[in-house]
Amino acid sequence: MTVSKKVALVVGANGVIGGNLINHLLTMDDWQIIGLSRRGGVSTDRVSYVAVDLLDVADTRLKLTPLTEVTHIFYAAYQDRPSWSELVAPNLAMLTNVVDAIVPAAPRLAHINLMQGYKVYGAHLGPFKTPARETDANHMPPEFNIDQQDFLECRQVGQGWSWSALRPSVVVGVGLGNPMNLAIAIAVYASMSKALGLPLRFPGKPGAYDSLMEMTDAGLLARAMVWAATTPACANQAFNITNGDLFRWSEMWPKIATFFKLEVAPPLPMSLATIMADKGDLWADLVATHGLDHNSYQSVSSWPFADAVFSWNYDFFADGSKARRYGFHEHVDTEGMFMAVFDELRSRKIIPAIV
């Protein structure tokens, strides 16, 4: 490893965000990559995977202290819990353990990039001010995103490294075994609807079908992460990162149905977590019939997250102009993004080919 290379520590390497970031970093010759996750991975000449339990202080120090060449931390790890208050302790602890292990060990550390979301604005609690802006006031705690940023702000004082925080909307990309993967939930739901000879019904709450929405493409987000981590003007700043367009499910849903060659029926509110719970055998039949990769039903099930997204019967979008003012001008057409992800899921034999 040459000293001039930048060394990325991708925390949460097997998630949709971390995996797409690694793929982007691999397109650039001046990065070496270390991926952290509980499951680890298969290392190559450019990517070294480390299996670590970030909630275990001793294990984190043991595994991370030798990583003395790290120059940039990209933090996208997440631990799910049943309630908002329960999210704080594990998610703050994981970030703290990473920083406490790496900062003393890596003298070349230049930047820590933190992944956040619209929970900063209270989007998960109910109707919030739109468009949300980075200057909006914080809401009543508990909120782990805010606590994580507060921790970095305090820890950075007097240090040679800087931080940035990115706030995407719902991140859409290819990934398996992730509890927050809307694209694969839609694709599996549509595939099962087709197998059962059913039209594609929007399952969300009344009102959600017509609310204004936005998404963030995982590839776009990866490029924004590198931009924020390597642009001096972005030091110690937060940025909303979005595709740049708005849509309503009432317009997007029929286009998704057309992709899967399905008819559309009127929306019918239902919990996917409940109604899809008994569909494991159907999934196994689809895998066998269509020669799909043998991914478990659990690995392609993100029903609680899809239920959450489809429950937003209020406008859900933020102002992305700050990132543009600081120099990030990329954008993605959201309809094209969905179709490209569905195509990739099909080409990788994760979902059936359309017949």
C-alpha cells in the first residue's frame, strides 16, 4: 500500500449504502478500502473485510487498532430496535467505539463522514416542515442521528480531522439482508402479486398515495459521500442529498406495475409485515421455478421498512440546494432509478424475469 493512497474505512460495508460506496470507490485508483461489518466478506487486492461487533468495545479495539493507515471513515452502520428511544444507545455506542479506536491509531485520519437521514427533521414522527433544511431546529429527543452528530462535533474540537453529515431521503439500491431496502420490498411484492395472478395494489395509508415524495439513489449518495469527505469546504457541515425531483406514488405506482407487466387496482391499506409473513413457501417456489439465486426469504424481506415508507401520508422532502451551492450538482431521475434497480435485481437472478 503506497502512503499516497487514501484509505477508506467503510463502516456498514454490507448494507445498501456501504456496498454501493465500495463499488464507487473501486472505480477510482487512489483509494484502498477496508469494509467493516458483523458478517465480514471476501477480501480482494483493493478491499479488505473485517468482521467485528461494534457494540463490543474490546472486539472493536482489537480489530480496528491495527488499521493505522485509515484516512477517511465513512460511517453507515445501523442497529435496529423496536422503539425510537431504544435506537439511541446502540447506534451512538457503535460510532463512539469506532472513533475511539481509530483516532488514536490512525495519524493520517482526515475526515469522518456520517450517514444520517430525515429523522433529524422529525420526519418519522409525523408531518414535518417541508422542504426541510439543514438549518432547521432539532426536535425533542430521543434521536440518535442528532446525538451522533453532537458527539462528532464535540470530539472534533482541536483535532486534525473534520466531519460531514449527509442526510439522504429513502436510499434506493441493490442489496440483500438489509432491513431498510424499499426497492427489493417492492420488487418481491410485485413478483408475488404476479405469481398469484393479482394486480399491484398500493398498500399504504390513505393519503400516502398522493403525498409528495423524493428518493436518493444509492450510487448518487456514494458519489456525494466521497465529494463531502474530500472537499475542504464541506468540513464540519451537514448536507441534504436527494435525486433532485419529486413524485407521488399515484403517478409512480402505475409505472412500476407496467414494468412488472401488472394491472393496477385501487390502493388497499394493509401491513406488508403481516400479510407477507406467510409467503416464505411462495418465495421458495419462485426461486425453484425461475432458477433464482438461493436467497432466503428473510434476506429479501424488508416489509416493516416498506410499511413505514408507505405510511407517510404527508409530504416528505428536503431542500437540496446547500449541496449544490457547495459544488455537488449531480441528480438522478427517480423513475429511471427504480427501473434500473429492478433490471439489476432481475439480471442478478434475485427476482424472476418478466414474462
